[in-house]
Amino acid sequence: MLVNLSDVLTSEGSCEQRDVDLEMTCFDGPTGSYRILEKTPVSFTFTNAGSGKAVAQGSVSVKLMAACDRCLTEVPVAMDLVFERRIVSPDAEADEEELDDLDFMEGYYLNADTLVRDEILGGWPAKILCKEDCKGICPKCGQDLNKGDCGCDTFVPDPRMAAIQDIFNAGKEV
């Protein structure tokens, strides 16, 4: 959803609070697409910070469906995001650092979905687990080891001992 910020960017001392509904139904990240199960409206506070500049502070909660990194079971991932971004109007003078971080601005309009997408991307957990002690899947047969043992031989020999193991396997005397 687009939010018009022309009043905040042009009126010194101006401050506005708005709740904006998210239109996105899934999050498209670099590792795939994740369905959004629940979302709250984005709560914004826009404050003028000088000629053609403003600060956007906000918060939003989203719950997405993602796969466990060990066993691939679908699990809900709740994220409570709190952010603060500097905004510059299209006609204001700004250095390149300020302009590089404004992909969510379209002229005088803030695209709330793009801003929230960037915040989800920045707050994405390093590892998603269905439970803390998830056992994962068997590397041989692919069975979910949380549901039971598959009986596959999962012994991985030490590669440093491979030459000695070859001698024993060949039946040679040492």
C-alpha cells in the first residue's frame, strides 16, 4: 500500500501517526516464497526532520510458514519487527548513502509492502527449527528421524584414516 508523505516532507515540525494494512500475502525472499499466515497493520509514526527529510518509525508483526532447516517440516515463524528509516523527498538534496536505502520510496509515496519486505529480509532467522532438538532427515533414505530411526548405516569414517582403512580392507598385514 502506498502512503502519501508529501505533507510530512514539506511541513517543518509535522508529525503523523498512521496504521497501514499490508497487501502482501507472501514473502518472496532469496531462498523461496513463504506464505503469510497472520499479519498486523503496520503502525507508523512519521516525523519531519528538516527540509525535505523525515523519519519513519514503525512496527509490524507477521507470521510466515517456512520449512525447518533440518527436517523440512513446515513450521510457523513469528516475527515482531520494529524499525526506523530516514526518508528524503525526491527534490531534496541528499548524499548517495541516503538515496541508496530508499527503494521503498516512489516519489512522495512510501510503499509499505516493500519496506516490510526489506525488514523481514533483514530480520530473517539464521536457522529455522521445528523444535530445538530436531534430528533432521537420514542422509541415505530421507526418512524424518524425529518420527523414528530408519536403520540405515550412518557411520562416516574419518577421512584422515582412509589409507589405513584401505590396508585393513585389502587384508594385508601391517
